Amino acid sequence: MNDDVFPAALREMGRTARLAARSLAGLRRAEKDLALGAMYRWLAATRESVLSANAEDIADAKRAGSSPTVIDRLRLDDLRFDEMLVSLTVIQQLPDPIGEIVSERRRPNGLLIQRRRVPIGVIAIIYESRPNVTVDAAALCLKSGNAVILRGGSEALQTNRIIHICLANALGDTGLPTEAVQFVSTVDREAVGQLLDGLDGAVDLVIPRGGSDLVERVRREARVPVLGHLQGNCHVYVDASADRANAEAIVLNSKLRRTGVCGAAETLLIDRDAPEDLARSVIGLLLERGCEVRGDADLRRLDPRIGSATEDDWRREYLAPIIAAARVRGVGGAIEHIARYSSGHTESIVAEDLVAVERFLSEVDSAIVLHNASTQFADGVEFGMGGEIGIATGRLHARGPVGLEELTTYKYVVRGTGQTRG
Amino acid sequence: MNDDVFPAALREMGRTARLAARSLAGLRRAEKDLALGAMYRWLAATRESVLSANAEDIADAKRAGSSPTVIDRLRLDDLRFDEMLVSLTVIQQLPDPIGEIVSERRRPNGLLIQRRRVPIGVIAIIYESRPNVTVDAAALCLKSGNAVILRGGSEALQTNRIIHICLANALGDTGLPTEAVQFVSTVDREAVGQLLDGLDGAVDLVIPRGGSDLVERVRREARVPVLGHLQGNCHVYVDASADRANAEAIVLNSKLRRTGVCGAAETLLIDRDAPEDLARSVIGLLLERGCEVRGDADLRRLDPRIGSATEDDWRREYLAPIIAAARVRGVGGAIEHIARYSSGHTESIVAEDLVAVERFLSEVDSAIVLHNASTQFADGVEFGMGGEIGIATGRLHARGPVGLEELTTYKYVVRGTGQTRG
């Protein structure tokens, strides 16, 4: 595509998204839910075409030598298609966050100061292979009154294009601006740069969802606010006071329930004062379930099947049946290790000693800290938010699961009767 | 200063600020309030030295040909010094935002999910001539559990240095890390670039306070989240339904109470359907109080003293006794004008027609929208926050006055009894 035409097309996308955002901000819940229902019907009626576009994407990806992980993420089958539809129904049933008076105070001079929840505006979402993100992101943004510009992975292009047509048709059918959900259908990597630059102020927020290359690029180039869904280098710490059954169940579930999700545990920390047989049994169970364990010298003494961890392993997000493991000096040692290596996503302590528990929950500075529960609960649905667009690992605006409320901001509405300031 | 030494010194500042932030996060209220009290006593005892350092800064600024506005902002007299001390007392008396459980829900599986308020971490504040910012920013950051790196304007360097010594001494005296409040005492503009780059991940948030040059530079260079205290191009819209006494009082107060503050009105919009004598009297009062009025053709007919507004005037933040003025087609015309030209800070409608009022309050997308009240109420103290570090005009994390709560974030604390995910 011509270099001059291409940025102009994207800028136009930004301009029309901004206009659409202004209409969306004032919509009533019923209008948005009607459009979500239409999206459901359009997608359901187009299932065969979406699945065959997806089959073509998969064939292309295989020819291009994509990894099995990429192919798996890219794949839509009937089950995953149904999940996409269910997600639309769930989001339709969630309460509308917009317009809520979050807080209110009356000042001595009679001014009534209200904080009212409003949409963020125009959100750009840059993601990789999973096509369900196209539907989830569009639905969450619509329900929260935001216009969205979607830029999916090139390997899912044909699938995403047809999904986007369904979504736009649904908007049009229900009288909403079709520019409320836009899709960047070029594979040019320059498009990402344009979005990160904010399209002349049209983009209020960028949400990246993807691997470390994308994340690194966003960090380097973004000129607009970013809600970073970054790495999940999650830790489970087993304290000397841990209940053995809890420790075994939580470590296994945290690591192995699904290994490809950002809430999967990547490092196991075991208290030096924990009984050797507790450490041995937890690690033994991991090994027996096919998980590679890379331990420090102290742990390697326990079991010859434990491999050797290097400095690099403490920082890795494996997203695979591999876990790094170290012994640490009590809860303080665990806190230090996590402060040094964690990506600030999710960490869990397994312990019965409540002093150690409260110290861990207070001093570990990650988006989510858990006591006696699996790290795999790091998920908006599990948190009761109904849906999520990712887990934010930054510190501003939102941390942890980003659901409908996290896609909003607020403004102050001040009601007076002629007050002037002295 | 040597180029290699200088960035290394700043990185070290970032590293020690991060360590200090970890200690601050766990402090109880009493410990923080004790340090605020010590700051008060150190400053009160050092008044003469601070004022004489300030006199030197002012003499230098005059020799360098600084504008009267800069000199005025730079000046500390006894009254302003007292205000600085009062501000410490006020912040000491504010409730501690840290540790508060903002929300809590029990999930069907028994997990208790709490959102707990925590500090942001390390905040860099880049500001210009007002030395009181040094005290206010340090006190607000300390009370909210954040470490702060202050980079004040070069013209206030001697004043800020001695104020910083007082603050650091107070921290040391009360057993808190002196690195919790750091001051960049070089005037090298490279320091700003280093801070905007985040000092190797040590800076969680940058808050700029200053003119458009600084703001533009921050927008261009920042690699870390920014809470932008940008321009205040504030509007007052007088509807045809306005009460005349309200219109006169609110317009005058919005523009002229203080002209150098960001909440001062810069553009007056008058409904075309408003009676001519209402428009004439409001503008007449402005002119009589010495305010220059730059109007559109429609308004210039009303009074020969009205100057001519150009396109540029609709975007200007005068911070001076000058106001741009236009007639607009009802509340819809006002909303359009504001959408096009406003900086998103504060806008007020003067009206008795409640349909017009609600439309204005809903559709004007600025941080603060007011009905029948002066734009000069755009202030954290007037909002009941006790103190503020500025007015955020961005859309993420915080909008409007940035007080203690806005200097915090949250984390999820999840309490289980052995739950694993199915």
C-alpha cells in the first residue's frame, strides 16, 4: 500500500472513531445490549464462513511454519466458537458501568460534587493470534461506551475480517455507528506504530495483548497511555507452615491446569524451614505429571530428576510445563525473590501461619496476591467481573483483570446555585 | 557535570527512591504524620534562610530578565511561607488513604477478593518556578506512601535546595529514609529527559507542572505513565435561560478572581438567543474591570470596545485579563465549540433551563463540568480533598484535582482455603 495513503487511512479511522465515541458515550444500556444481541445473531448465522476462513488462516500459518502454540491459539473450533457467543451473552447481561455516580459530596458552600463514570473514549487494541479477542474486545468496549480500533495478528487476518464484518453489520442494523468498532485489515507493521503514536490525538488508550516483542515495542514507542498486559512471571511460595494437601494441590494447579495462560505459575519458592518430605512430594508430583523442574543447588539434592536453574530461569515466563524452583529463607526470602524477579502479575502463598500470610499479602507488590489459592484464579471471570480484556501489570489506572469498569474513567459534575469563589 | 557521572547519579537516585518506596508502603499513619510534623518544625525554624535564598533567586531572575509573572510565582514572602506551613498541617490531618479496602466480594467458591489501596511507588514531579510545590508535593507523596523525585525550575534552585534540606532532615529525624524525598539539584535539562525515560524502571509516574514547552516535551519523550497537568482553556457558557445576576457574577469570578490559575475562564460563550442586554452587561462588566475582550463579529456589534478574535484566540490559555468571546447556537453550539477547542479541564454552564443543563453536563467531556458555579472552583481544596498536586487533564487513572487518593493505586488481595481452579 502507498505510504502516504496508508497513514491517511488510519488517521481517518481515528477521526471517525472519535466521532463514534461521542455518540456511544450517551447511549442507554438497552441500545448497547440490542447491538450485542445483534452481534450474537450475526456471528451465529455466519459460523460456517468464520470457521472456513479460520481453516484457511490455519493452513497459511502451517505453510509459513508457525509454531504449534500459535496454531493452537489461532484455531477456532465449534467449542471455541460457542464460547465466543456465550461471552457476548455474558457481556450483554453485565450491568452498564456508564453514568454511575461513583461518589458524591456536598460542600459547605452548597456545591454538590459528583464523580460520574464515563467512557475512556477511543481504545486501540493490538493483539496477536486469538480471534476470540476480536469479539470480546469489541463487546467490552461497546458495553463500556468506548469506540475501539482493533489490530489483530496477521496470521488471523481472514478470520478477523469476517468476524469484524459481522460486528459492523450488527452495529449498523441497530442504528449505532459502524465506526464504533474498526478493524485494521492491513498486515503492515507500520500500522502499529501509527496507533502507538495516537493518530493525531484520536486514540486515548492502547491495550497490547501479546508476546514480549510486542510489549517491548509498545513500551518503546507509545506516545499515548498504555494498559500493559505484560508477562506473567507468577510465583507460588510454600511456607514451612503450609498444609501439605493445600501445597500439593495449589502448586500443581497453579503450574499445570493450563500452562499457556499468563496466570500460570512459573517459579516455585519453598521455605528452607519446610520439611524435606514436603518439598520432595510437591516436586515429585510436578515431575510425575510431566513438568520439568529447574532447581537451585539446594533443591537438586532432593531429587536427581531436578534440572539446574540459571539466573535467566528466575525471569522466564515459560508458558510450558517447566517450572523454576528455589529454596528461600522464610517469607522474607520469598518477598525478596519476588521483588527482584516478578513481573508484578500474580503471586500466591501457601501457609497456615497468619503472620507470614499477612506479611506476604502486604509486602508483595503485585497486581494480585493470593493466600491458599491457585494463581490460575487470575482472571476477570473468576473475579466476578463477567469478562476481561486482559490482566494489567502496570500500576496506573487499573491493575489486575481489566473488565468493564476498568475501561471507564470519570468526570466531576458540580452543581451550584450561583456560587463564586472568594 | 561530567556526562557519564550525571546519568549515573540520577539512576542511583532512582534506585534508592525505589528502596525508600518499599519502606514507605508499609508505614502506619502515625509514622508519616510524625515526619510531616517534623517538616513543619524544620521549615518554621529555617524561615529566614529560606526567604533569603529566595531573595537571591529573585535577584538572579531579575538580572536574567525573567518576566514579572515568573518573578511573582518564584517569590516567597511571609504570607506564602505561612501558607506552605499551613499546607503541611492540613495534609497531616487528612486521613491516610493507604491500606483502605476499597471493595470486597465473596465468590461462590469461597474466595474473598479484596481491592486494597496501595501507593503508586516512585513519582517524579517536574515543575517550574513556584517553590511551594516542593513542600506540597513532598508532603502529599509522603502521606500517600510514595517516594518522590523533585525536579524544580532552575530559577528557584537556591530556594528549593534549602527547602529540600529541611524536608530530608525531618525524614531523618523521624527515622524515615531520607531518600523518600529527593531533589535533582542540577539545572541540566538532560535530567528531565532521564526522568521521562524512567531511570531504568525506577519511576512509576511522572507529573509535570508547568507551561506548554514542558508539557509538549513530556508528551513527546515520556516512556513512563504521565499524569498531565496541561493547559486550562476553560469555558463559561451563558444560556438564554441564565439568571442575569448569576451570569454576571460567575463570568466575572471565573475570569478575574485570579487570572493566572489554570481554572480561570479563557473563553466566554453566549447563547444567540440570550437577550442582547444580558450579553452587553456581562461584557461591559468585564471591560470595566480592565479585562480585554476579543469577540467574534456578532459580539463586536454590541460594544465598540470589544476587540477582534482570531481562530488562535479560541485555543489560547491567556492566564491574563483577556477573554475570547463568541455567540453560539444554544447549548448544542456551546458543546460543539468546547469539543473543538477545549483542553478538557473545566467548563461551566450558567442556565435555568434544566434540559440544557443536563445536556451540557453529560455531553461536555472535560474533567470538571459545573452548573451555575465559577470555573475557579477547579481546585482540590475546594473539592474537599485537602490538597492537590495539580489538575489532571488526561483521561486515564485520574481526572481533575489530583489529591491523596489519586496518588494511590490498588492491588487485589485474595484469601482462600485451598481453592484450585477447575
